[in-house]
Amino acid sequence: MALTTDDVRKIATLARLRLSPEEELLFADQLGKIVDYIDQLQKYAIEEVEEGSPFLAGEHEAIDQIRPCLPRAEFLANAPAALDGFLLVPEIKGSDHHGE
């Protein structure tokens, strides 16, 4: 799927990125290739798995089982910043372009 520079501008706006015209052209080509690759992967949907596959035999059921999560203290010990038992994240500031 070919992406236009207008498509890239819209994506960049949503991601809050500022791109030069040269970067827009570069990313239009690169993102188009990524979208093409994703389209190829969709051909391999799980419904198309052959009979006798280990996925159908239940060998991977543990993947979907509920398990305890990482203890909060251990999680926060690995976090770059924490305060009062919560993970600190950078503030996201609003843009001047409301509604775009």
C-alpha cells in the first residue's frame, strides 16, 4: 500500500512528531512497506492452522491462563522513577492544534 506524504503528515500529527519534507518522503516509502508486510501476515490467520497442529492440541493453553502479576515493589524497583507507590511518567502537554 503506497502512502502519500499527506498520510505521513496525519500520522506524524497523531504521534506529535515534526517531520521535514525529506523525512515525510522517506517515511512514506518505509511506512508503506510496513503496511504491505502487515497485509502479508494477515494471510496467516489462526483459523487457517492445519489439523494436528500443536496449537489445536492444547499444548499452548498456558498462554491464556490467568497468573499473578509482578509484585508492585519489584515492578517499581525497576522503574526509572516512582513516587508513593506509583510509576512516574513524563507529563504530556497539549498542543496548539486542537481537534486535528
